[in-house]
Amino acid sequence: MADLARRPLGRTGLSVTPLCVGTSALGSMPHLYGYAVDTERASATLRATFAGPINFLDTSNDYAGGEAERRIGAVLAEIGGLPDGYVVATKIDPSRDGGELDFTGERARRSVAESRSRLGLEALQLVYLHDPERISFEEAMAPDGPVAAMRRLHDDGVIAHLGVAGGPIDLLSQFVATGLFEVLISHNRYTLLDRSALALFEQCAVAGVAVVNGAPFGGGMLAKGPDTQPRYGYRETAEEIRERARAMQRACERRDVPLAAAALQFSLRQPLITSTIVGVTRPERIAETLDHAALPIPEELWEELDALAAPEALWLR
Ligand SMILES: NC(=O)c1ccc[n+]([C@@H]2O[C@H](COP(=O)([O-])OP(=O)(O)OC[C@H]3O[C@@H](n4cnc5c(N)ncnc54)[C@H](OP(=O)(O)O)[C@@H]3O)[C@@H](O)[C@H]2O)c1
């Protein structure tokens, strides 16, 4: 049985399991994941999630144009609201009305209003600024920008806790240094293949910011294998990355360990990480994930996998 004891999410006062369920593929985004997910399959996955021992769900305003939040809201309505002690986190996204990106403070307020309505939640426990790499740091921090709007929504009691979620390490480091965020999501940058987020996690530990690590499978490659999911981090990648993933798969097979179990535990065993977000779109994945988290993995396999990690030149950063 995996150790799912809840732990403090930094200084938020929230308690979360070391596993969090992610919902980007569950909204249905075939252009990113290579397959569509219908409502029935997504709802069955969400029912299994809310009935299970994991108490942490991650979504965003813009996963599949809001479809992930709508699907979550529908299942929450069906089961009579959020189960006791459950934490649902969402994110603020820009709009693209008429093709023009709008990531202003005004848009941030609309994003939060949309999320509350779709999820059926009066107040939101944790809201992240999502992928701020879409604008400059200065635009994000401007008086009429999204961060100022988030702070006001926090002061008004609409959002209990603020986080920042995104890709580029140096930019996220700037946001952490503002002292305005209690939780960080990094994705695809602390995996068996790519370790570029480690220094950022160390910065968070010093600053008292909780770290949530998303995409431990690199978006699927390290669960399904590189021949089924040839992309890493939702984009084309070097053949060397796939070769290394294949070698990892073979090393795991020799020890009777599914690659997905090793990829998941690589994140779970990192003490700087409070919770790991796993993207799943099938109800049976919840039990599989718990089994993978509990599987004993010999020390020698970790050594072999470490030796197969990608060189820094191939990390996303
Ligand atoms: N900027 C951000 O804030 C950001 C960015 C990235 C991710 N995230 C969050 O982190 C979550 C996780 O990232 P992700 O979903 O992109 O990538 P991921 O967790 O690395 O991989 C998800 C993929 O792994 C597959 N998978 C999971 N368990 C499996 C198993 N036991 N066997 C075979 N395949 C398995 C899923 O397949 P099935 O569909 O078949 O289950 C899906 O294709 C997201 O859903 C999102 O909530 C946030």
C-alpha cells in the first residue's frame, strides 16, 4: 500500500496526499496527447478519483477550453459536492478573443469567475497563475496585470491561496522570489530524463514555497514508452531522448518494474516535492497509480536509471 499520508502544502494550512490527479488530457486535448477522451471516460475517471484515497486534483481554466473544469463540475454536482478534505486547484488563463492574447488583470478576474461557475465552487482553495511565459514578468506584475488581480481576489476571500505554475525555470524563479506565491508547479523538468528543476525546488524550500511536480511521465513517454508516445513535454524531441527512454524501459523490464512505476517514484522519493501530479484519463489508472507508488524498487535500478538521464544540453529548462 502506497504511503498516502497527507502532508502540509507548505504554509497554506491545506493538507494533501503526495499524489495529485491531473486533468489536462482528461479534458480532451488530442493535439497535445495524441488521443481524444470522451465525456463518459473522463467522468468515470473523475468518479474513481473522488472515491479513492487521493485528495488533490489539479485543473486549469483553459484545459480543453474549459472542458476539464466543466467535466469536474458535473461529477462534483453528481456526488453532492467536494468530498470532505478534498483540495481542487485551478489556474488563471488568458483568453484569445479574436486571436489577440489577453492576460490582463481584468481577464484574470473573468478567468476566476468562469472557473467558479464551471466547478460549482463558491470560493477557490488554490489558484495558480498559469504559464506566465505567455507574457513578460513585468506585464504579469504590472498594477493592472494578473498578479495584482489575484492578490485582490485573495484579499476579497475569493481565492484562499495563490500559486504559480509554468515551464521556464528562470522565469518561475523570479516569481518565487516575489514572495507572493505559496505553491509552485513545475512540469516535465523533474523526471527520470530531465532534472532541470532541482535548483528551483531548492529555492522554494528556502522560501517556504510548496513544490508540486507535474508530468512525471514527461506527458506520457515515461509511462507508455517512447514508441507509443514519442513526444516529450508535448513537443517533438531528440531521438536521443527516445533512445534513453527505451534503455530505461529495458532496464526496468530486467527488474520486473514497469517504467511508469519508476518514473512515478522518481518524483515521489524527492523530499523537496510535496505532491506529484499524474495525468490520467481512465478509471483503472487510479488503482494502477497507487500500485506503482507502492512497488518496491531496488537501489541498483535507481543507479542504472540515473546513469541513463539525459545530458543537460537536452533538458527543457
Ligand atoms: N503548466 C502547468 O501548470 C502544467 C503543465 C503540465 C502539467 N500540469 C499538470 O500535471 C498533470 C500531469 O501532466 P500530464 O498529464 O501532462 O503528463 P504526465 O502525468 O507526465 O503523463 C500523462 C500521460 O501518462 C499516461 N499514464 C498515466 N498513468 C499511466 C499508466 N499507469 N500506464 C500507462 N500510461 C499512463 C496517461 O495516459 P492515459 O490518458 O491513458 O491515462 C497520459 O497520457 C496535468 O494533467 C496537469 O494537471 C500542469
